[in-house]
Amino acid sequence: MNTILGTWHWLTTAEHYRGTAGVPHRLLEHVVISGIAVGLAVLIALPLGLWLGHVGHGGAVAINVSNIGRAIPTFAILVLLATVPSLFGDAGAVLALLVFAIPPILTNAYVGMREVDPDVREAAVGMGMAGITLVRRVELPLALPLVAAGVRTATVQVVATATLAAYVGAGGLGRFIADGFGLQDTPMILSGAILVALLALVTEIGLGRLEVGLTPGRRRGSPTPGDAAQVRG
């Protein structure tokens, strides 16, 4: 009971919401670190996954390589990067989280493209579509649910895992947990954990709703199985 009251007191103390060591500033640090990592992962993994899925070659190798990266503990990567002076802190945290974010985005993009109905793809080719036009108007809209799910999964995982970055000198909400252990301050530790959990939950719900809004099931201008039947007829 004392721990619960202590945690509530910590979370409701105005002093903990002021300055560079306060909750708003640490929250901003956490969001920025996570956002940069996910943004870079999207720029790298999404085009690669879409292209591999479009051409249908080399995808298995890329996915296996990305899964190897997923198997490596993020904290181990953080510690290794922290041994490089220029990568100690936020830079190393972003790089480690980037490695962690790539696999789900790459895998979902590739699988989403490969699962496009062959009849729809054939109908689009019959309409004269090819290359980037085929990807933009047909394959990507149909693959979008899986692509969006991959980005959502990567983002939530990064937000949660970014907590570990505090142990190698980076900022973020993980500072409350790391500093709490150093000070043997249990309310601070629990408060940090609650804040990270809330941020991850808000991220999951927000991206989930965005995913629904972006994937209505049919985009105007994209061929459907009905279009395929008409072309073949």
C-alpha cells in the first residue's frame, strides 16, 4: 500500500513535471528518439520490402536477414554502440532501435505485396499497367493493411524498448526507471514504468485507428476481382 501511495504521490507532484528532468521533457525525448528510429526504418525497409514483393525475388533472403537482426537483443546492441564515444547516448539509441524496427516493416511489406490476388494483378497488367504504376495503383493499396500493421508493430515495440536507452546515456522516460534504481526509489521506478506503458498504449490505439482509416478495403482507381473478370471476358 505504501508503494502504491508513494507512486501516486510521485505522479501527482508538480515538481516532477518541471525542467529538463521533468515528465514533459522526458516524454518529448522518448517520442523524438522513437520517431526518428521508426522514420528511418520506414525509409529503409518499406521501399525494399515493396520492391522485393513486387519482383518476387530475394525476399526470403532479406526476411531471414532481418529476422536475424530481430533475434539480437536490443540491449546488447545498445551496449556495443555505447563503446563508441560518438554513439553514446541518443545517437546510439536511435541506431539500435532502427535495427529493431526494420524486421516487422520489411517482412509485412514483402508479404503484403506477395499476397496480392494474382487475378487482380493480371487484370491490371491487361489494362496496360506496369512498373511503378502497377505498384502505386494496385499492389500497394491492396497490401496497405499489412504494411500499416508492420509499421504499427514496429512503432509500439520501439516505444517500449526505447526505455532501455536510458542505461547508455540517452534520454526518454526510461531515465526515471534507471535513475530510480540508482537512487533505490521504488515510486520513481514504478512511475517511469507506468508512463512508458501509457505511452505504448496510446501509440497502439492511435496507430490502430489510423490503420483502419488508411485501409478501407478498396481505393478508388484500383482494380478489383470484378475488374479482372471483365478484362478476361
